[in-house]
Amino acid sequence: MTPWHPAPSSRAVRIASIALALLLGLAFAAAYFTRQTDLFSLLPPDGAAPDFSAAQRQDLHRTFFTIWAALVLAAPALAFFVVRRESALLGSLWRAFWTASLLAFAVHFYWAVVVMFGNDWSRILHTSRVSAPRLDTVFAVWWCVDVALAWLYKGEPLWVRVQRWLVHALAFLLFFMGAAREGELLASRVLGWSFAAVVVAAFGWKLWMRRAQARARGQAPQPAR
């Protein structure tokens, strides 16, 4: 039996690349046009004083808008992940969007850690603005490892499959909680719940397809004996 591995698809890569470029472009444009707007608070949650200056507002907006871009790309990535074995194209779309979402997340991670906090981990670990910095960092490294495996490792044995399901489950949890539960703006919460709806719909479609296939097998004519 040939090990499962998504076939290379230039179409899937083009689609994900266009989506990545478009969303990052929109994120930076939105940050520029809202740079004079008190859109996101300079005061951390439950904080007594601002932890960033007004001069950093545009970079703060870039940090928020780039994580929104990563979330929007993660929605199809997780949906395609659920059905990635149904066809070579779906498998390629999963890998392409999973990679694109990681790249958008890397831009967000850089802006948050290096630009906003000056790579000062003592601040990062003790601010209420970042709810789980250690877990976020572990997740980022794990995500990179899984993307590397998806492109370089020709197969999906049990250990790869288990860690892949776990890192996708962690991605779902962190994106959903960060947007739907902890988002400052209504738009963030809408994105979080929409993200969850897309992934749940993919699971529903997968279950419906399995039941339809099972019914089709049960109704198939029996061979003559």
C-alpha cells in the first residue's frame, strides 16, 4: 500500500499564495488607514496603565490585523484537513493553506514579539495582553515542524497522524479562544465564531459523506454465487 501523501498541485499553491498576499496586504492597509483611530486599546486587559505609546498604534494594529489574516487562512486549512484524504486536490489545498496560515502567523509573531515588545521576554511573560505566551511559542514551533513534515516526509504513519491531529486541535482552540472569547472588537468575535462554523461544517460534511458511502455499500447488489 502506497503511503498517503498529498500530491503536488500548483493550483492549490497559487490559490493559497494569492489568499495570503491579499490578506496580508489588507492587514497592513487596514493598519495604515486606522493608525489615527483608537481601535485597539493601548491599555492591556485589567491593566492600570498603557503598555504601549500612541506612536506604536499602527504597529499594534498590524499585530492584530495579521493574526486575523492567519485566522482567516486557518479556517480553510482546518476544513481541508478534515477531508484531506478524500482527494489529491483537497490534500494539496490543506497543505497549501496550512502553510499560508503559518506564514501569516509568523508575520504576526514577529510584529508582536520583536516590534511591539522589543524581544523582551520578561515583558511578554508578565503581561496580561498575552494570555498564554509559552503555549503560543510551543504551538508556533510545533506548527513549523508539522508543515515541514507535510512537505518533506513522504507518508503519514501513525505518529505523524497523531501529532498532526493534536496540532490542528490546538490551532482550533487557540484561534477560537483568542478571537471569539478574548477579542476586543465585535469583528474579532464574529471572525472567531465564523472560523468555528467553517471547521464544524467540514466535520459535518465528512460524517454525511461517510454515512452516504456506507448506505451505498449496503445497497450495492450482491455478486452471484
